[in-house]
Amino acid sequence: MRKLVAAWVFSAMALALPPTAKAATILDFSSALYSAANGSGSFSTIDQGVGVNLQSSPFLSTLNHLPQGIGVNFPFFPDDTEVGAFETLTVNFSSGQFVHSISLRLLFGGRDEQEQGIYSINGGAFVPFFANSDSGDLTVLIDQPEVNQIRFQAPRLVDDYALNSMDLTAVPEPASMILLGTGLLFGARRRYKMKRQQ
């Protein structure tokens, strides 16, 4: 009986602990892996074990692979190859990811106007970000678990930028912990019954 109680307590503790995560992964959208996205409206790949799907919108727009990352090309604005006004870049993951930060390039501040962009996680409200230097580089801290989708837009005609990279950690499903705890509980119960029969 003690082992049964111990197994139950261990299972409860395992469920109460936060899930353990894999090592941090940096998805580099400027890498050659994403060059095949150039000119298509949708692109899917596996990057370091993470299923990634990129989509451009509106209709007729295409993904654009730049040395600085991924942008969107819309035929009515042929000179704009980054995520700009009226364009959306959507990043979908095959499973929930813990996104630590995103890095953007070609987002300038200190010129005539300060460029800006907006992002939305899992279809939620859009959150603004603003250029903070003339370098064009900006890292936005996210620290959000269970991210399945991030959408990027530029709110004004003067705004455009490229998605350079994402720092994330894959999160295991809670169901794995429940299965482990249930298995330990049934194993302990079986042992208890076998000893009792002897």
C-alpha cells in the first residue's frame, strides 16, 4: 500500500512540475534554408526539428528572401520587398513553441520618421514595436509560451522591415506528463496486487 501511495504522490508531483523543455533554438530566416521561399505565397520546412510554415498575404503577394531575412513582395508595390503596408507575413508552427524574442532588420529610426511594425500572437490583439536606432536592427522580447502563430504587419505606408530570426524553445505537451504519471500509478498498483496475492 505504501508503494501505491508513493507512486500516486510521485505522479502528482510530476504533474505539478513545469514541463522540461528542449534547448533554445534560433530560427534564422536569412539562412539558405529559407531561400526556397522566394517567390511563393506559402513555404513549409523543418528547421532544427521545428515545423515552420510561412505565408504572405494579401492575394498575389509572395514571400521574399533577403540577406536580412524574410519579407513580402506585393505586385502593386514592386520596390517594397520587406513586410510593408497592406502586407502580412504569417509564421505558423506545427506545435506550440515558447518564443523568447524576435529579431527584425531594416527597421530604421532617427531618419525622417521612426519606422514601426505590429505583431499578433495566436490571433490576439496586435502589439506595436518601434525602431530604436539608425542601425535598422531591433530585437523584441516576447517570452510567450504555446505560440502556434505570429503575424507581422506594417501599419503605415512609410513602414517596412524584414523578419530576421526567432529565439524559441519547443515545449513538450502536458499530455506526456499525464501519461507518465498514469503509467507509474498503474505499475505500482499492479505490483501491489501481485505482492498481495503471494
